[in-house]
Amino acid sequence: MQPFRKIGHGRYRKQHASTGQGGIVFTRDENLYWRARLHADRGKPFGVSLGGGAGAGVGGAAGGGANAVAALNFNMDELHACIGRIQLKKLPAMVARRREIAARLVAGCEACAGVKPVEDPPFGKSSYWFQFIGFDPSSYRVGKAEFIEALNAEGMSFNDGYGFFPSRMLWAKNKQVFGNSQLPWSGLPGTADLQDYPLENAMAANATHFTLHFHEEWTDADTDDAIAVLQKVDQAFRHSPR
């Protein structure tokens, strides 16, 4: 069988975008609004007065320009906000379509021996940035890495899980956040250490799953191609019947 046609995976895949840097926070709590604004622009003291907390001095940037908290730079201007508002109108339909694609993937893999796309949890509904797919190594003659390699050889784009764990990154291991100060670790009492997170559950989940990125513009034919690839590799690597 010839490799399946390659689907356009290069398209922007996140559900909402406002371009530039930033995003959208909605709240009816005014104090929470000022706290969010303060953290969105490098900790500049929006809504902070010299004698009060967030919400004091509303509308001004008091404090002589000193940053009140350590925060990132998530600025956005009116044009970005306009794009974001238009994208918000599209969001319900985009999420609904992603859910349709995910449901089709789940149904298409029911006959697979050890491949199971993750469905909604009992407490909510997923919007699916990507599809998390369970892998049972006892069902196959190969491990997860070789299985994914075979999937990608068919023209698809599968990835080996989602291993982005902050406590495992170099900035956390080397305590490189605010120059050489080693803050916030150096500001903790005693021997407390923020980087000591075992993350057993996250690591175990990542070891037994892989990912498929998709987006709402996938057609049913695109989704069926992904299912066919999964079914083909599933059949090829199953243990031989005794």
C-alpha cells in the first residue's frame, strides 16, 4: 500500500488567537481584573497604590514605575483585541467541529488492539488542542517509539506524547529565572526547593500515550485517513495469534 496523502499539519492549531502577544481574560471581579492587568505587563503597578494592594488607585500606574511582581510581557494592542473578538465569535463552532473529529477518531479505533484515543472525562467536555492516544505495549511486537515511526512513515504527523514539564526544564533545574539571584528559590525559608516535583502521574501518562495534532478544518476524509493509518499499523504490529 502506498503511503497516505500528507494532510496539512502546518496550519495554526490552537483554538483561539489574538495575534501578537497575549490573550483574553474575562471577569466580573474588578480586583481580579487589576491583578490580571498587573501580571500581564511585566508586573507594572496598574491598580496599585503605595499604601494599598491591587484595586487601590484604580486606573493609574502608581509606585514610581517599579514592577510590583515578577511577571511576563503579555502586551496586546487594539488591533490584536479586535482580531481576538472576531475569533471569539468563531470559537464555539471551531470547538464543536474538533469534538466531532475526536469522536470520529474514537469510533474508528474501537477495533484496534492497543490504541485508544482518550475521550471526555466524566466531569467535563474537551475542546481538543490535540488528540491524546493511549498505547498498550502488551498488544504489539514493538514499543511506542517504533509504532509512532511507522505511523509517520504513512504520511501522518504523530508525536511521542507531550513531555513539557516545567520542573524538568533547564531554567528550573538551574534556577535561572531572575539573573543569578536564584529567585524565587533563594527567597524560601530553610531548605524548601520549588523544583522537587516527582510528577509520577504525568510521567506515567506520557509514557503510555502519543499525540495527533489536528484542527477544525480537517474534513471527514482527513480524519478517515488518520484512522486508516492507525488501523494499518495496529494490524501490522499485533502479536501473531498462537
